[in-house]
Amino acid sequence: MDTEKIEAIAEETARDLSLSLFDLEVAREGSRAVLRVYLDREGGVTLSEIQSFSRRFGAVLDVEDPLQEPYVLEVSSPGVNRRLRKPKHFALSVGQRVKVALLSPIEGRRNFVGTLTGFDSDGIDIKEGGTQVRIDYDQIRKASLDVTQEELFGKEKKKK
């Protein structure tokens, strides 16, 4: 399976539709491969844009056949609490609140929630309360944005 070729095709297809490829992953579920594509754009992605991408990308995959096995194509937006897996994801998220679960503890803790203050090729920096924490990418089990309902919908006005 040529994941680099699949990713290149997905990026080109997304770009043609004025979208950006946020992430792509291939998972195995039973005898089939599942190809998950996450699209994004400033202001969000509409259902019709996801459908257009899915049709176009699926047609190109049928011709190019980079998977060479049965697969299921799933296309969606990464959502507001999107998973962060690659340095480019962290680059887009500097200044935002993140939740990070670790493979092994740092200072006795495996979970951190705070503001992503920086990143480089080796890892990320999170400010949690008044403490700055450095986490190497190879220590991260799972990371995602941590957007609260209050941030999404704003504070409710108190009744007088």
C-alpha cells in the first residue's frame, strides 16, 4: 500500500476543491482497509464539500489503485476537538487549549491539559496553570484540541 501516493492524491483533490487535507490514516478492520480522510478549511467544511471530495477522490483511487485491496473510504471534518498527530497539526494549534495523554508519566502524571505554547521537530510545550511542560512527540499517546462548550457557544447571559 502506497500511503505517500494516497496522501498526494488526497492533497491534490482537496486543493482542487479549495479544501485542505488535515489528516489521512489507513486502519485495518477485519479483512478490509479503512481509509479515513479528514478535510479542513478556514470557517469549516460543508457536507456537500465532503461529498464532492469523496466522489472525486474515490474515482481517482479506483483508477490509480494505490491500495490494491478492498477498502472503505470515510471522509469527514476533523471536528473541533480534533486529534493532533503530526507536527503540522501542532503548528496550526499554537495558542489553543490542548489535552495530551502520555505513554509514560512526566513528574508522576500521564495527562496534561493546557495551552500549547510552542512546538519544534522534537516535541511540544504546554503551559498548564503557571507551569511550562515540555513533551517529546515519542511520549505522546494521544493529543487533541480541548474546546469547551463555553468557547463554542459563548457564555450564557445571566437572567436579571
